[in-house]
Amino acid sequence: MTKAGFVALIGEPNAGKSTLLNRMVGAKVSIVTHKVQTTRARIRGVAMEGESQIVFVDTPGLFQPRRRLDRAMVAAAWGGAADADVIVLLVEAHRGVTEGVERILEGLGEVAQGRKVALALNKIDKVQSEVLLGLTKDLNERLAFAETFMISAEKGHGVDALRAWLAGEVPEGPWLYPEDQIADLPMRMIAAEMTREKLTLRLHQELPYQMTVETESWQERKDGSARIDQVVYVVRDGHKGIVLGHKGETIKAVSKAAREELQEFLGRRVHLFLQVKVRPNWLEEAERYAEMGLEFKDGNT
């Protein structure tokens, strides 16, 4: 009997949701960086476990929204949780019950009605076992979790047990995706995310937050390679200079790193061309949100 269902991973920014998703799926689908709030779209990764297909909804981190983009991201996160069959709350073991975790627990009270919620304490290698036990007790007193898992998404500890449990919890029914499909996000969007990750890693502190990457065109070539043209949108001229770097060396390094990763991901040659454009109001343009898989109206106050 086949089973299939949606699992939402929720938590604060940087709790390790993307790392866990990539570990579960076994391929790099959601971008992983040390900058908070890097996951914008509801990327779904598909994991197979026996006869079960687990479709992960990797939601943006839940935080206090300030701007339209923030509000749209938070709405997407709660929307992903409300649509799921099972919810996994990811909490960083060494940070414990922060204000952010408390806010999520309050919100979960409503969203969790009628569905199972598991607790996954992540980064367990950073704390002593007695701290873990105390945290487990504290959190389970606040919300009736179906199960608690101690994991390290980065190192893989406890991830198999969580995946096996989820496989047993998703409802019976036909698979939702072909077995060889790892994400339902269009390849153009995955390609844009990879480039955005490389920019994030390269720029660190200087990173213009109001920056997005879009895949403008994707051409399949006769020799089996692909030509991918992307645009990096920034809101100010000064940001354009940061992204380009001295004599264009930043954008060249980013382009090379993104191209290499795309080639590995696609298993073929890629010709990647990046342009940087200033678009002062992209944060207020509905098309940019659609490109990221977010609802523009969700950003309304």
C-alpha cells in the first residue's frame, strides 16, 4: 500500500530547516547559508522511504515581519503548515525556548488542530544531555507533541529515525510525484536560488538584503548543454557596485561557483550569464513575488 503526504518543516530563521530538507531528500534543493531568512519560496523536496512518499514543504523561517517581503514570507510559512499532513517544529537545542519559539508555539496551537506535530531538537552536538532532557520536558509541557526527535541535520544524526516516523504518519494514497523527481520547484527557480546562495556566501556582511535573482531565459542547446541567463536585481546603484565587485571580480566568482554547482546538479554543461540591474521598486512588484513562489497580497498590512 503506497502512502504520500505533505510535511511542513517550521521554525525560526537559521534553525536548520533547509539543511534538514537537503539531508532528508539526499540532494541540494533548498539553499543553505548562514544568513537568516534566506529561504523565500515554499520549496518542496520529495523523499522516498519504503512505500511512502514524503513531500517536504520547506517554509521561510518564522520571525517578526517588518516589510512587505517579510510579511509575505511569514504568511507562506504558516500557509505551508496549514496545508500539511504532518508538521515538524525544529528548535535549536543550544538556543532553547527563545521569544521566537514561544511565538511559533502560540501560532501552532491553532494550526496543529487535527494533525500530528513532531518536535525535532536540532544541533544536539552543541549541548549536554541533561540540557536536552530539560528542554524536551519544557517544550512537551507547552504543546502535546506526537514525538520528539534529537537530531543533527548537519551531521545526519537522528534524521533516519525522523524520516521513518514521517513515512508511517503520511496518509495512504497514490504517490504525488514521479519517483525520480526531487523538487516541484521549476528548474529556473532552483537555478536562481543557487546563484543567490553564492552571492550570499560571497558578500556576507555587505549583502544588500533587497536583492533577488531571476532566471530570465533557459535555452537547451543541440550539444546537450544549457544556456542560462539570469538577472540580479538590486534597489540602488551602490548595491550594483557591491554585487559586481572591483573590476567585476565578485560577479565573476559568483557566476563560476553557481555554474559549477548547476552543472553538477543537472549532470551536464551549463553556460551561465549574469547581469546586475537596478530596480528601485522591485520589493513592491507583484511579478517578483510570483517568481519567488510567494503571494504578493500576503505582504499587505
